[in-house]
Amino acid sequence: MENVALFAGALALLVYALAFASPYGLRVLTVAGVYALAAFGFQIVFGLGGALSLAQGAFFGVGAYVTGILGSRHGLGFEATFPLSMLVPLLLALPVGLAVLRLESHYFALATLGIAQVLHLLAVNLPELTGGSNGLAGVPAVVLFGWAVPRGLPMAGLVWGLVALGGLVGWRLTHGKLGRSLTMLRDDPLAAGTLGLDVGRLRLTAFGISALFAGAAGALAVHTQRVVSPEVLEFPVMVSILTIAIVGGRGRMAGAVLGAVLLLHLPEWFRFLERGYLVVYGAALLLTVLLAPDGLTGLLGRAAGRLFGRPARALPEAREPPPSVSEDGLTVEGLAKSFGGLQAVDGVSLELRPGSITGLIGPNGSGKTTVINLLSGLERPDAGRVRLGGRDVTGARADRLAHAGLARSFQAAILPEGTGVLEAVAAARLAVDPDAATAEAHARWALDRLGVGDLAGQSCDGLPAALRRRVELARAVVRRPAVLLLDEPAAGLTDGEKAELAALLRELAGEGMAVLLVEHDMGFLLPLAGRVLCLDRGRVIYDGPADGVRRDATVAAAYLGRAGDLQ
């Protein structure tokens, strides 16, 4: 649908430019193309990755100044300044990204906004390099194959030709492994690392790509205006890019084009407001958030779907992924973790052997979920040692543990809203499979294995609790892990569904998988587990056969006695 929208939009712009646009209209159209290119990058870092980077305007300004300085002061041509205007923002983005991408939410946004402010001060206070407050004039025109591209239709054609190329690159990125990985990171940040996605590298990649697009846009802006000044580093540039992305449609390349064309013409329609056009931008942004949260492209897409229907998606053939190989399972010695003055886990030791099912029980707040978080890399232990497949993985990141053969589920089934079931399961294979198509074929196998293959073409939105748990378990199983950690997988299931789950877990263990099962339902757990550990206040108070846990007086006093008659 998006590529059709891009083609239709390009055709409409071509007709407008050739038949109706005045010289001034062509100038506005050219500037709209410049901002569309800048918004492409913002759609990747913010629209897909969910990182509100307010440095996009700064990278735009850096690209503009690189072209301005090299063109006006050193006489370099477009063939040299344009690639350098992309390279320099990228080289700036990498160290900046390493420093600020670890920050969360609004702290990250404020840090990136500060980058633009620092660069603006430098542009004003380094007149020998930047021309100071007056900027630099005399930037040469674009010269291609000995032809100086004049303003008007030729320059508009060049800019929109590069927009078409950038849109194609952006579309391929957003619909490939990178785009799907970023979407999973945005919608499901807690689970992203446990699915094998390198969160830090993904964010840095998106940040760098956004800088490339912004630098290219800044270079074209300078060639369009033939002058560069500190205004290119001011906050209104960032406001324009942000508004274009949200109004057009977050995460969509077509949204960047539609938003840019619409919002760059708004000041012309509201000229009587003079510089008050930012009020118009703000109003457009507010109305979009309230009335069309997925932007104009989302609104148009839904309307087209109602009018013409949506074509049924062709689902891939199921393909079994290769299993993880481990002869040693998981061994834990003396695991400890405290939060402030609270000792959540205190000296926990356990062994998960290949082919075994081990239960982990205990009262609420006893540290069960914390143990799973420590084993899966979401928390770092204060003490102790963890060995997976014979290797020391103590304190390893979640994505590295996932690649080493460990998978987990969560207490509340976490599935990204607005994402298809097949895509949600395939996300667990994106880090290991060569392409998204292979990941989807493996995901289809996992859904079939869990008995929910008929959900492959549906959305995660609105799935009942039992089906959500099946899909989340499929997302863990599709990695074919050596060790599987399950946090209350039977919660909310009927007796029949529990029996099916128990049969599946026995089957997985029979294939050599080591399973750790956190569960409160003793009727489900005890017939299934060969061994049970009971925690109380972070300490192991029982470690032995499942059939002996009910007879243990310490367990009865700490846990089973509180739970009532569980015989």
C-alpha cells in the first residue's frame, strides 16, 4: 500500500510541477522535497525506533554548513560536498549516539536538543569559519556533468529525484530486517534483547542513518538557497521535521512526503500569520495526534481498505529452524541480587540439565521473577556465577544469552500491539536468519508447532489471554533454545489448555531442551517437573524431587500452607 501511495504522490507532484506551479511554487516544492528527505531519516530513528531524537535538525544544519563552507570558501563542487555533507553528520552522530542513546525517554530528547544548541552557538561564534551571524553567501549551484542546474523546475527535479532515491532506500530499510527489528524495539523494548536483538547497536544504526538523511537534506537546502546561516540550526527546523513525520504518518516514507508537501505549503496559506506559522504547525500536530494517531497515510490507508478491501497476504511455507546444541545446560552458583537495601535473591544455586523440567515456586515477592531476569540478562547479578553450555555467561547481555541458546517468556504475555502474529514471532529470528522471509518461514513452523498456525495472518491486537500466551511461547520456541525459562505460562488457561501445554513441554524436554518453569499452580507443575526449587525471601528453602515438596515442613510453612489445600 505504501509503495502505491508513493507512486501516486510522485505522479501528482510531477503533473503539478509541469502544468501548474509558478516559479515561487516550484521553490516551495523544492524546499518540501528537502524536508521530506530530512524526515526520511527521522522516520527511521523516531518513527520505527521510537527514539525522540531532537538532533535531526542539528545534523541538517551540519550538512548545510559542510556544503556552505566547502563550496563558498574552498570552491568544491557538488560531487565532493554532497557525500561529505552526509559523512560529517554521520561521524558526529556515532560518538554522540554512544554517549546519549543509553539515556531513557525525555532525557535522551533533552540531550539531543542540547547538541543543536551547542552547534548553533559555534556557528554564531566562529565567524572565520562559518561567517558568524551573517552566515556564508555565494554557495555555488549544483553542477552535473558540466551543467549548472538552475533554480526552478530543474532544481526541483533534482531534489525530488534524490527524494525518490532516498524514499526507495528508506522503504527497503523499513520493510527489511532493520525496520522490523526497530519496530520490535519500539513496541516491545523489554523483550527485544531477550529475542537476540542488540538494542544498543540497533539504536546507534538508526541514529546514524537519520544523520545521513539529514545531512543530505541540509546540503540540498544550501544549494537551493545559495546561502547558509545559523538559522539552519535553530529549533524551528526540528519542529518542522517532527511535525512532518507525525502528521504524515509515523514510520512511513510516504508519510514523510505527504507531510512535507502539506506542511511546507501551510505557511503560504497562512501568510497573514507571518512567523506565527509555528502555531499552525502546532495545531496540525495536535489535531493529528487526537484524530489520526497514525497520521494522514494511516488515515488514507484505512479509508482505502474500507473502499477496496485489503488483499490477503500470502503466508510463507513453514520451515523448521535448526536447534541449539548444548550438552551442559545451565548451571547457577550463588546467585545474588539486591535492590537498595532489599536482598531480592540470596545465594541461589540450581542446575538445568538437558531434557529436564525444573519447577521454581515460592510466595509472591520471593524472588522468582528476579531469578529469571538475572538468568536472561535483564538484570546483572551482584554475586554468583552462571554457566550456559559450559561457558561462563555471568552478567552477559540479554541478546548474547539469546544467541548462546537461552529463551524466556514473561509473566504477562508481551506482544507488540499493531503487529501481526507472524511478524511478532518472526522477530525472534531476525538476529540469526539471513532475511525477514526466512524468519517468517521459521515463525510459521513455530506457530504450527504450538497449534495456532491459523493465527499467522492475524494481528496481535485483541487476542485472548490464552492465545497470547501460545503466541509468546511460539516466539520463545522458534529460537530452538537449549534452555527455556517460562514465567507462569499456565496462568489464565483452562484445564484443557493446561493439559496441552504440559504435553508440549514434555515434548520439548524430550528433544533435549532444559526447561525452568515458574508456576503457582501445583496441580499443573508437580506432575510435570522432575525437580522443584522453592524460594522464600530470595533464598532456596527446598531443592529436591517434585513428589517430596508437599511433605517438606519448611515449604508448607512458607508457601503451600498459605496457598490453601493444594492436594
